Amino acid sequence: MRLAHLLALAAFLVGHPALAESNPAKVRLTERSGKGAVLIRVPPQPVPYALQFSKNGSSGFLSRVYLMGVKPGTAWIARTLGPGRYRLDSMWQQGHWSACLEGGTFEFEVKPGRIAYIGTLPTDLILTDLQRQAVAAGKTTQTVGVSYYLSHNKTVVPPLGDRDEAGTGAAKSFAEQGMNGSGELVELAPVRDVTFGTSKSGKAIKVCG
């Protein structure tokens, strides 16, 4: 097996762990919890997809990633996370189409015992752009096996929505009803617009981070 293929396989295995549960009902926190959580509102989509985050600026080849799998029709996603700074690095559809968001994304902080509400992430716009690129590249057939980023520096994250009093109130209400009575733990998280560089391993792989 050629070195390039081995490196590609390693990147695929590290970057594609089983999708983490993003069901808000699975989040159970109190003010004394050592971990926190992130809560994001998303436009319901007819297809599954995934968001990939990095922590504390550690990304790239063989770095740990934090995934949130999103099922069709989902409007709210949440995940328990350890304290730290998290950055949205990429977005995946059907495990084969993927957009590296190094040209424009955001980062936020997770605090222990708190739920960081991010706002509404317009994943529909990102998916539309990713699908357009897949059609233009002639990669519209679903495949199984090693794949890597379809898009580098072609897609940026649109502005987040519902980051106001009404949006935060809706998040608190949702968390109270759908996240085990944790509405009082919800805080509007400060977010920072960021870009980041990508790394390369030889000429075979351009790594998102």
C-alpha cells in the first residue's frame, strides 16, 4: 500500500469517529457539573449531516475532533463538552462531501455547569453551497471508503442568527423543557469570528486545521 494511501486512511479514521450524540435530552448538567454543554439552533434539513469542532486551537493531522451528528428534521442540537474554547472547523454530509471552513468561522467558550447558547447556525446555506460544489465537481454519487475535503477555503459560515433576547429566551425555554430542566444554565455565549490555516502532509493530504 502506498504511503499516500496510508496517510489518507489515517486521516479518515481520526477525523471520522462515530458521530457523537447531539440529542439535547441526553445533556444532564447542574451548576456543580465539571463539564458544560453547547446548544445550537439549526434549520431542519431533509438529510443527515455533521459538524466538526476543534478545541483550544488544537487541530490538524491526528488531532482530536468533536463531532455533532444532526438527524433529518432536527431543529436543536446540543452536546456535553469539557471546559475550553471550541471552533467550528468543518461540516460533512453523507460522510463524503465536506467543507473546510478555514476562510471564515467562529469560536466560543464552554464553561463548567453552563450551557453555551450559540444562536441559529444557518447550516442550510452551508449545505446548499457544499451540494453546489459537489455537482460542479461531478461528485454526486454516494460512496463508501476513504474520502477527504471536497472544499477548502470555498465556504464560510454565514452570520449566526437569533443572538438576541428573544432568541436566548427561546433557548432557555427549550432547555427547560427538552434538556432536563436546565433552562437556568443557558447563557448567550460570546462568539468570535475567526479564520485558521490548513496543514499539509506531503502532497497527498491537505488537512483542515
